[in-house]
Amino acid sequence: MYHRCRKLLLITLILIFPVYPIYSMDKSRPKTVDIYTVNGYLARTINIAFTFDAPKEGAWGHTLQASDFKLIKDAGFTAVRLPIQWVTRMNADAPFTIDPQFLARIDWAIKKALKNHLAIILDNHLDAQLMKEPAVYRERFLSLWKQLSAHYRDEPQQVMFEVMAEPSGQLNAVWNDYFKDALAIIRETNPSRAVIAGPAFYNSMLKLNDLQLPADDYLILTIHYYNPIHFTMQGEDWFPMGKPREWIGTTWMGNEQEKNDITHAMDIVSDWAKKNKRPVFLGEFGAGNRADTVSKARYFSWIRQQAELHGFSWGVFNFAVGFSIYDLAAKAWRQDLLQALIPADDKR
């Protein structure tokens, strides 16, 4: 009778307290962490870009609000990725101290994310000087991670670090060494913190075989995917390749060839991840606001399905302003796009 009652109690507890996703706010550092479980916290991520990656918050059209986190959670997302241009908030001279007021602003964002049961990625975003002259700015880069890792050492596992988004330029040639050095600094204070890293050349899968990750059990591979660029980057004048204005009107029909191109790309990433025993976070995919909504919905849906079939977590780009899923003016989600990402019957 005792065993039957205990079994009944266990079943009741499971029904009352769902187990996905698991968010423990216990700040004591666990002895072991399953990095695949942690990657699961990023299952459905949305980037909040054009906000802290701007030289000054608000300069690119968005100022982060506490209500944004509730909107994102209620829509069905499990995490946010926060691109941050740290270098515009650091002293120019050693020891390159981060502006304490700005750091407090990021503390606030983390607090709001966790309050809404969202994991959060702190992403080091946009450092043109480091890309152009890595040796000159190496110490500033490492100082950033020394400061951040010490400051956030006691945060729960739902707070993750992304050492550098989209390494490019001259940084490509030394990226493996720079990542290794930054990781060593992080591990001094965060031995089991999830750290996200991707290949050089803008986190392109084309450079996966050049990526050399250190022996570390708490790394997540990230890949960014924007193919075909004639569709995703149409009308984006900042894009450095081709003639984006001439691409306006390009559609994505979801024909067999278009779908196969994406599936093949995911297969390549999956094969590498299995061989190297790394979980995968598809950290960015999206299409600009000049692309038509019907095509974007098809495109988002197929990428999302393929990512999930391959066991990847994913992060759509972007919440608001450019590449937007949420319409700031209308104060409403673009429902066709949201439905493509998170079907109504799959909101957990």
C-alpha cells in the first residue's frame, strides 16, 4: 500500500509540475552539467538586436522594455540572445573597464529574462577594430571576458556567454587561438558555464572544418545561416556583397531545390557536430523587412523544421526594428511569421 501511494504521489507531482524546460534559479554551481540539456534551454530563441549592439541604446530604433520579455515568453520562445557592442561601453585604455552604468543595464536585462523563465545569451557583437587589427586589440578583447566572467560567475546556467559573434577579416586567421585564450579566462571563474562559439567568416558552415575547439565539456557550436542571400538580404544597403537593391522582389517558394539546399546545409553541420560531439545552436537566421511575408513564413517554417529534426536549438533574427517578427508600431506580432516559428499547437 505504501509503495502504491508513493507511486500515485509521484505521478501527481509530474502532472502538476511539467519538466520542460527546467529552470533552476539555484545559483550554486553544479558539479556536472549536461551541455545538451543546457542547449535545450535555447530551443526557441529570438535575437533582440538593433538595441545594445547599437553604439547607444535607442540609436537604431529600439529601447528594451521589461514588457518585451513577457511578450517573448508568452509567444512561446524559451530564450533571448542579446547582441551587445561592448567596445563602445569600455574605456579605450587598459584595463578597459566596462561602464558600470551600462553593466547595470545588462544586469537588469538578465534579471527580467530569468524572471520570465527565459534563458539569455550575452553576445559580444560588432568589434570592427578587433576584426581589422586583432593583435592591437587582443588585450581589450580578453579584458572584456575577464570582467564579464567575474561579474556573472554566480548566475544560473540559463545565462550563457558568446565570446564573439561572426569573427571576420583579419581575425579569421587567429580565431581559434583567440577563442582558446578567452575560454581559459572564463573557465577560471565559470568552470561549467555554457560558452557558445562558431567558425570564422561570420560563423559560416563553410569554415567548420577550420574550427578547432578546445577539449571542454561545456561548449555549444553556433552557425549563422542566411542563404539564399538574394532573398534574405534584399534591399539591405549595409550588406557588403552584391547589389541588394537589385534583389528586391526575390521570393522563396519552398520548391524542392530550395528546401534541399537548406536540408543539405543542416546535414553538413549535423555530421560535424556528431563527429565532434557538440550540441548545435543555429544562432541566427532570418530575412529582411523588404522580403514578402508569405515567402518569409515559408522560409522560417522550413528552417525551423530542419533545425529541430537535426536536434539543433535555434535563434531567429530578429525581435523588432530590422528583420522584425514583432511590429513595434502596431504593438503586435507578425502572426504569419510567429506561427511559422512556433505553431499554435506547440507552445509549451
